[in-house]
Amino acid sequence: MLTTNTTTIHLHTAFKVDVVDPRIFGGFLEHLGRAVYEGVYEPSSAHADDMGCRTDVLEALKRLNFTAMRYPGGNFVSGYHWQDAVGPRDKRPITRDLAWQSIETNQFGPNEFVTLSERMGWTPMMAVNLGTGTPEEARNWLEYCNIESGSKWANLRIEHGYEKPQNIRLWCLGNEMDGPWQIGHVPAEQYAISAQQTARMMKMCDPNIELVVCGSCAPELPTYLEWDRQVLEHCRDDVEYLSLHRYVGNADDDTPDFLAVTNSIDRQIEATDAVCRAVHHTKKTRKRVHLSFDEWNIWYRARSGEHVDGRGKFAAPLLEEVYNLEDALVAAGFLNSFIRHADSVKIANLAQIVNVIAPILTKGDDMLIQSIFYPIEMYSKRRTGTSLQLVVDGPGYQSKSHGYVNTIDASAILNGNQLSVFLVNRDLTKPMEVKIKLGDANVTQLVDAEVVSGTDPKMANTYECPALVRSHAHSEVTIEDGVATIYLPALSVYAGTLLLDR
Ligand code: AHR
């Protein structure tokens, strides 16, 4: 017979981490595989709108309510020249993308992206090319986007039919420049000098922008954290954010170990933040540099061979991961970690949004919602407020690679008298009773809650069975003496909102 374990989560409304920046619910759209073409943009689709964008995909993306949307890459950006993709479509050249060995038609470019962002309520987060591009090319793009009129690049935007400045505030200074695979990869100091020159020229052009400088993109790289230190020693006063990236996977098919990866995401954030704080302290900088976790996801199945080689084709199916239930739990773990670190992580971008390592897949005019879609939707609905510290007191286990973890991974957001709790039950077979106990307030009522769960960690949606893994309303909660007891199934992600009396 199955026994039910108990975990108690202790909170206090005065023990705040920080306001949760809505931009941690960001996304990423790269010119890669079928992300742009056949993903968001497909004029020949039965779903195409007046812009040629797929309404079915956009409607699904709206449910995720993304904030900052990073564009146009990724590795792609390190060989990208923005001028190729603006102006009359019939004059735009066809170019060869070396990062993914693909053909780029430039029929969808930055202006189309900005229009789409306005329609979707996204905050554009543009990445400039610091691989083959120059600081001046980056600064010209900024002038094109943000300056009213009266100079060459601003006038060109107007000539292209965009009368009003686009006022793009968030810019990334290149992509993964520490990665040896990156076009134009150079040692840290060389990148730092070019990033600083670019940052200064861009801020001379528009002082209202915010900049993200490339930090370490993977803990496995030999330059991990040392790269960050060197970059910040040069650029600390010129940028607002340092980037970090993380892709995780279950190549060894060890689900408990995979689910424990949240520990190492926490450590990655804390170590990177420690470098920011150390430079801030030793160099007496004017402001603290925060973190932009601008690529995160599960990516290990479609990561080599034909999955990453476009073979000179246009819109080849690349990086098309199929996500299952255990991946949904890990996606929720990433979000828990960002919420727990609301004081340092101000931006985070799910990489990516459609077809390429994405919550949504398309096939012809069909569309499939994958497992990782649901935790993002459930969390995003409840993202407003302040992250609270929490103490998780309950059973746990020793994982193979990530040390000891609590069976329940958790985060919490307080918004007035509403407390949202986010829980992952990592137990493969046992349900868990989770008690929510506040030191200074009583839980009085459940507002609403949803859960994703299943018996098989490998269960995944398919075009034939599209709803095997999805969210369901959840009301299995009792409230007694101001303490809520939530009954969580095994292998589950839960997001619920409780009313407090305080
Ligand atoms: O998101 C897919 C790729 O992963 C991006 O292009 C790159 O930045 C990272 O290595």
C-alpha cells in the first residue's frame, strides 16, 4: 500500500526576497530551423493573419503571456547583418547562416518582429552581432530603431514605413561569446573591450537603453565564472545585466537525478551573482549588475548530427525536442529557482517558443502543445508580487549528481492578501501532503489551483493523443487552523493561489 509523506513549508510575509520581475517570464525567438518560418511566420498557412503570422501559434503563445522576447539569436546573431532584413521584401538578399548551416530569406526581419511584439504585448530584447559585426553596426541599428528622425539611419526607418521610433530599451551585446562554437569567439578580454566600446557608443546614441553583456553560457566550459569576472572588470559601469544560459537533460535516463537538477541551477545563479557582487564590491561600482538568464530549457535529445545541421536548406527541422512529463517538472524547477532568486535574476527567457526546443510544435496547419507549456502557463498567471523566502521541511533524497534535495521543490509569491505557491513533487510513486504554514497569517481559502501529473515520467503528447500531459484544476486542499494542506499526486507540478487573513 502507498503511504503519503508530509512536507511542511514555513513562510512569513515579512521575509521577502524581492519583487518578482515579470521579465523572468521571457521567451526567445531565433532564426533557427522552423522557429520563425513555419513557426510564427507562414504566409501560406490557412492560419495566416494580415502579417503572414500563424494565428493558431500566436493564440497559444498568448496563453503563456511572455514579457521580454529575445531576437534574432542565439548563435544566428553572430553572423547577422540587420540591414539585410529591413526595407522592401523583394530587395532583401538571401543569405547563408553559418551557425546552423541554413539559408535565410530575410522575409521576416526586425521590423516585422517589432510589429509582432506590439501585437503580442512582448518587450523586444534585441541582440546585436558582436561575432562578425562591429560596434558601429550595432549603434546604427539602435539609431534606426529609437531615434525620432533627422539622421541617416532614423530616416531610413521612416523611409521603410515606420514613422514612429520603436523605442527598444533592452539590448544584448552579442550571444554566448565565451563558447568556442560561436562565430567570432574570442578570449574574454577581447570580447570585453568590444562589448564596452559597443555599450558606450549605443548609450551615446540613446542613454535610456539597458544592456546585457555575455557571461558564461555553460558551467561545463573551462572559462566558467573567470570569463564573467574579466568581462565585468571592463564593463561593469556600462551594462545593467550579465547573461547566463543553461540547458539540462536526462541522457543517463535517471529521473530522480534529472529532477534534482534544480539544485545546480540554484548554485549557478548564486555563483554568477557572487561574481557580480565581488566585482561590485572590489571595484566600487556605481550600481549592482543583475542577472539575465536569457536562455534556459531542457535540450539533449535533438542536440547533434542532423538536428543541428541545416545542410544548406531553408527552415529545416532543427532542435525539435519532444517533451515529456519529467521535462515539465524540470521546467517548473527552473521557474522555482528564478522566483527564489528574485533579488538577482531580473530577466529569464525560455529558449525557445515554437518548433525549436519549444512548448509548441507545428506540422502543416496542425499545432501541438507540449508538456512544458503547462507549468509556464500555470506559473505565469500567478507571477505578480513579491517572492517570499521559504523553509521546506520534509523528506528528500540523495541524488547522483546534484547532492541532497527535498522531495518537494517550491517557491512562493505574495500579492496583497493572496499567496501563490508553486510546488514540484519529485517522488515517482508517492503522493505528498504539503502543509503551507505562515508565521504571521492564516490561510483562509483556496482561490484556484492547477496541477500537471501522471504515472509515467516519459508520457508525452502526440498529434494523435494531444492531451496526455496537461493541466487540470486542483481542489484537493483542506484548511484547518490557518494551515492549508495540499494533496499532491506523485510526479506533479502544482500552482495554486491561497487567500490569507493577516
Ligand atoms: O537556443 C539554441 C542555441 O543554444 C542558441 O542559438 C545558442 O545561443 C545556444 O547555444
